[in-house]
Amino acid sequence: MSTKVFITLGIESSCDETGIGLYSSEKGLIAHQLFSQVELHAEYGGVVPELASRDHIQRTLPLIKAVLSEAELQLSDINGIAYTAGPGLAGALLVGSSIAKSLAWSLDIPSLAVHHMEGHLLAPLLEETQPEFPFVALLVSGGHTMLVDVKGIGKYKILGESLDDAVGEAFDKTAKILGLSYPGGPALAALAEQGDETRFKFPRPMTDRPGLDFSFSGLKTFARNTFAKYPNEKANIAKAFEVATTQTLMIKCRRALEQTHYSTLIVAGGVSANQSLRKELNKLGKKLAVNVFYPRQEFCTDNGAMIALAGHLRLIKGHKFITNKITIKPRWSLEELEAV
């Protein structure tokens, strides 16, 4: 790409948030906006895929217009479009993919399918102080929990991942057991602040054996059984669950850092906003002399800024799909990505 200033439009529509971002090779992130569907799905206690897809259809184009207006740009100023192609809900992904491909075709510019988790993984690069490669990445969200050896963009090796529930999913399900409001994860974390850490001790799953894989379904069941016995101790149960979860993640991060001998850890995804987790990992960083990086709070959850960045880093190297075929990959391994 020989354009002096290259501007990438990013479109995120993998689940229940419509995110749009603009990233410039000259100025970095220049604008971004997000619409969350939390209120839409709240009465159902979880994401309804069909409703999510319909809402993305309504929100995407107005958000693109709003972001362009914020940046004082026109569609014709865009040099490339990046969109989330997976993993995620198929219908929701199709909305972003079809809009991105249509716009790219009409503007005669390249488009690029972005891996949702690569977006999260690279989100700390949006900050002024950025991590340097190589590093260990802990990706924690409602759909994923994994540790990744990151040697560079596209150079990923999964060190361990959840064998059942993702950590964010376990938070949400445990919150539902306790009768908390949707979305459950933040509600459980808020309730845990009122709990007594010494009242209950929950197991730290899969920490008594070697390896870097995770399992959180048993911890969720332990919380259910404890709640059945002590129905009036919601805050203490929430605290015990959060402590067990965050310490499990900390133990696995320590193992991954010792295994790779890296001195940098990045933590990203929706659960990276959890303050208890950040406290544990910051303590680990000081103990091991490891630098720990996070995205700012607004970029922990799904957003268009991270997709614009991830796509931009590939588009400026010439990565693109040759055809205008609408492409999604609801299931997509990080290890399949091409290195930059």
C-alpha cells in the first residue's frame, strides 16, 4: 500500500455489541463508537441470536456515519475496511461481513476478515504505553479463556484453553444461580465487593495438576451447591467464586510466564475489566518482575477500535481477500492466522 495516510474502518458485530472504529496510519485511533444490546437481551437473561442480528442491521450504518462525522471524514477517505469474521454468532457476523464487503466493493478498496480474539489480543496496542513482542496473552471473555504465546502479529501458539465454560460464561451462569441481574458478570463482581473472603473457600480447578488448560463448570456447580445450603449468603458466595476464579487464572499465568521465560503479560477480553483479577495479576507481575498490560476499560469488551487496529496492521501489509465473497468463520482458531 503506497498511500501516505492509510485509514481503516473497523466493524465489530460478533455478538451483542455493534462497534465501529477508524484507525489512521498517521494519527492512530481517530474515532470510535459502540452500541450495546444489553437492554434488548436483559429480559431473556442472555443473548438471543436472532434479535442480536436484527439490531446489528439497524445500528451498523448509522454508527459508521456517526464515526465518520466525528472524525470529519467522508466514506471516500477510507482506504480499507476490516470486519469481524469470527468467532461469534453466525447471523451477527453475516451482518458485519455483508456491510463491509458491500462498502469495500462500492469504494473499490480492500476488505479484510479479522479474528475477533486477535482484536482483543492486540487491543493494548491502542494505548500510549504498548507491550513489545514476545509476550504471554491471557484472553478472558464470555466465550473464550486461553493463554497464548505471542511472538508477533499472527504468530500465535495456544498454550492452554478452557475445556468447558469460558470464565466469563461461568461468571454469568453463577450470577444467574444467585438471582442477579443481567449481565451477570459485572453484577456478581459488584456483589462480591460486599462479601467476606474468609467465609467460604472454593476449589481452584485444575491447579493441582500440570498444564495450562482451564475448567470452570465444576466451580459453577460448587457455587450452586453452596448457595443451596446457604441461600442467605449471596455476597460471600460471590466473593468466594470470584477469588477462586481470579486465583486460578493467576496460577496459570504464572506457569505460562515461567514456561516461556517472557517478561510481559497482556490481559484482554471482557473479564480483563474485573478489578479483582487485575489486582491478582498486578501482584504476580511485581513478584516475577513482569510487565502487565491491559486495554483501557472501554476496550475490554467488544469494540470497533480493536477491529480497526487489527485490520489496519494487516491491510497496510497487503493482506486482503481477493474475492468479494461474504466470508464468516463462527469457529476459527487463532493458530490458523497468517503471520504479518
